[in-house]
Amino acid sequence: MGRLNRLEVDEVLTVRTYKTIPNTQIAWANTYEVINDTDTQDPAQASSRLSALKNAFVQAERGLLNALFVLDRVVISSYVPDGVPYDPFTFISYTIGLPGLYANGNDPPLPLQLCALIKRRSSFGRQGSILYRGAVGSPDAVVTPTGTVIVQRRVNEIEGLFNTLLNNIRNLGFDLVMARGREVVEIGTLRRIGGIEVKPTMTFKKLNNRYFDRLRQQN
């Protein structure tokens, strides 16, 4: 089990962002895997680097998120199942409590069941995806016979924000990856992300879909 007071080269971390609708019980989460490329044995320096990593995700996610929603917190953890076994040195929870920065006039966002599908590109293996809620407003999409389609302007904006995130975390000595494994990373599944692509047609997912169901698992 990793401990976040030191950061080893090739150590994989999980970054989880939690979003909410104020004054409701509705909340959802997104999860990312990050690999560390810079050996850091000093606890204070490790703490500073993790805080900078958190700030990079806050900047990107607030830029994506509609102003009606709140980025509630960011949790960075070592690559182990949440709280199994519990060890306070294996995760850090940052309280954020800030609204999204994206707003398109007074137009409402689309229903949260409509998700932007963001494909992650790697040099080999299956291309992974992120489902993102709250990033597309009603003026940002058109309804067609084959589904709800994001207009190109908003596609470009979302891609720009994610690519900026990718560059920012690389400058901090980390990189975005795709990784899998029950308790440790299965090495054969580890793939660095070279870039992202937003699929124009949106995907419908129920509010309680398991993809987003990681709510309040760590306090």
C-alpha cells in the first residue's frame, strides 16, 4: 500500500472529483489515474506537489462545470480500494466547495442524464473514456433524429480544457494514465494518455448509474 508522505517514481495515484447540486442530495464523481514521474522523498515537498496536482484538477473541472453546480471536494489516494484497509496516510481529501465557472448566459444546463463522452487516446490497447456531467448547456447542443449532439464550439472548448490539464500535470512531474487492478495496478493495463477527443453525440446515463456512484466513500 502506498503512503502519500512520499512519492515514488511510477507510483500510480487515483484522483477523484466530487460534484454536487447545492441544497439537494444529488452528487456525482469522476475518477482519474495519475502516474508520478518525479521521485519525492521529502514529506513537505510531496505534500506541496499533491496540492499543486489538486489545483490543476480544480482549474480544469471548474472550467468544465456549469456555474449552477459545485465542485465539492477532490480526493487523491494511493491505488488501493477506498478505505480497505483504512489508513489516513493513503489518501488526502481537499474540501473545495466552489461553483463551476462555465455559464452560457441564463440558459439552463442540459439534464444530468445527458453526458459528454470524452475518449482518452493511448499508443496501444483499448481507448478509455470519461463520462462527464454538467459541462454542456442547452445552447451547446442540438437534438437530432440520432441523438443530442454537442456543437463544435463547445467540443473545442472541452478538448482545450482537458489538454491544458494534461500539460499542467506533466509540468508538475505527473502524467495521466489508464490503469486497472483490484488492489494493485496490473502492469499490462497501464497506458499513458496522449490526448483526448470529445465525441459529439452525448450519452444517456441514469442519475444513479454505477459509473458515477462513488459518493461520500471517504470523509
